[in-house]
Amino acid sequence: MKRLTALCLGVGLLVRAGYAQSPPALSVQVSNGCVSLSIAGDVGSACTIQYCTGLSPTNTWQFLTNLTPLSSSPYLVGDTSVLSAPRFYQAFSQQVPTNVVTTNMVWIAPGTFVMGSPTSEVLRGSDETQHTVTLTQGFYMGKYEVTQREYLALMGSNPSLFTGDLNRPVEYVYWSDATNYCGHLTQQERGAGRLPTGWVYRLPTESEWEYACRAGTTTAFGFGSAIHGGTANFDDSHEYDAAIGDILLSNPTVPWLDRTTAVGSYQPNAWGLYDMHGNVFEWCRDWYGTYPTGSVTDPPGPPSGSYFVRRGGGWGSYGSYCRSAYRYYSISSRRGSYIGFRVVLAPGQT
């Protein structure tokens, strides 16, 4: 790992690269208390920019942005926060195998974020205690929830209740159906020579799911502090604002659909992921349990439990249940027309 440290006008630079890949070049200019960062790295190499105030063990790195250089020209990133104290920046990239073949997946670079909700967020659950999570390995995540078309093609059946459009998410699936799908997909792609050694398809961990859902945000939703009809597929007779809670509408501007919609029907989040709020709840890999305290790295979830986590809310959920931090859980034998899943591709075991 190559490391470079420098100081400039109260702003620090820390550049690091994972594996054997060349580190991204990072330079900085400061004007009127705002920072302009210039980043140049290997073309096509996913890069993450983070910042922190001071380098003591109590200060954690905060996410600024992800980017992937598509040309040799430097990329410019602005940090418009007023600098009241010296601020340090780091740019790092993780080498992605060149023989991985992905379709409709997004590379999620490693990073650090605050998981859970602040105590000021109205209607938050008592199990949403905030804590800092560092994910040291990047992963691919499906742009969309797994569709009925994909599930039918691989598994030979379609358990969904909302049929008629194979581009809708597959639903009415048990947790075991979702994990079996991941196992079959791994076998298929490995047999076709489209997977690097040691990589597998699996469900996301709960921390991976929330990290990807937030996409660098700290608000109640990936698109802000409120959810309104037309921004996602949910029961918008109960919209939500983080400051006031439920907003009961007797006549919603956008009629409640009372069903799933084709994946990708709404705008994606900042990292290109669709339907992270609403449409169907998504199974996660983790057993449900109490969050750890303090800072944690690559949390796998509890070693055992009675329930599995599902996230994101569904077409029949009130807005508060679609929040980025909202946690729901079910026994593995639970299924419904509001439960589906999406996959990740990463090194490790299914």
C-alpha cells in the first residue's frame, strides 16, 4: 500500500490505494473557506473520497463522494463546508478483478458511515441506535431488485402474486428462496467462467444494505428528509417528514397503486440504485439483533437468532417504514407479496 501525506492551508491530504493498484492522485485548493479537490486515478477504477477533522483515534472518516474516472483528465470535487478546523482528506481505490462480468450491477466502494438514526428523527425505532461502521471491502450490488424474469429464468418458477409484467420484482419469496437463488446464480456464473476465483453472489449484510441505501447521505431517505407520493412506490396516504413524522393525506396527489411496479420506475439514489425505498421489502443476510456499540468494522450480524432482517419498506408501507434506518424482521418461513430481495457480488462465502 502506497501512502502520501501533506498539509496545505489547514487541509490535510492522505492518499491510499488497496491491493496493487496505483493510488489516485489528490490535490487541493482552498478559497473562501471552501475546498476544491482534484482527483486523477486509473481509468475505470472505483475511487472513494473521505474526510475527517483531525487524525486522533476518536475522529472517524466521513464519506464525501464516490467516483470512477472515465478518462485520464482529473475530476474536480468540491467540499462547500466552511472549514472551522483543519480537515484531512483521503482518496482510495480498490482493485476490481478484470474478469468479473456484471449486468445491471453497481460497484459500491468501501467506506465508513454512521448506521442507524439520530434520536431527533421522528418515529425512529429503539433498535436504530447510531454507530459508526467501516466496510473495508467493496462489492457489487444489483441496480434493481431481482425481477420475476430473472428468477423464472434461473429457478424455473415464479412465485409472485403480482404477475403480468416480468419486470416487476419477484415477491412472495422465503429467505431460503432468496439465498438459494444466490447459490444457483453463483454456480451458473462460475460454470460460465464469468466469476473471479472466490467471488460469490449473496444477500447483502444489513450494514452493506444501509450503506448503499444512504449513498453518502445522513437524512431519513437517500433523497432527503421526507418522502412524498411519486418519489417511491409506497402507501402515500401516509407520507413522512423527519421533523414532524406521519403526514396523513385523505386525498393523495399521487394515487396509491396498491401493488408492485416494474423495477426502475422511480429515480435512483446517488449511487445508481433503484427502489431502495418502497416497492418490496428486501431480505438481508443477517439475523436480527441489537446493534453493536461503538465503532465496528465489517459487521457480519449476530451469529444466530430467530428472525432475519428485511429492509426498505414496500408498496403497502407507510413512509416512516421506508426510512434508510428502519429495521424490520421476520422468521425465515415468512413470505408475502411485499417481500423480495436484491443481490450483491463480492469475495467470500454464500
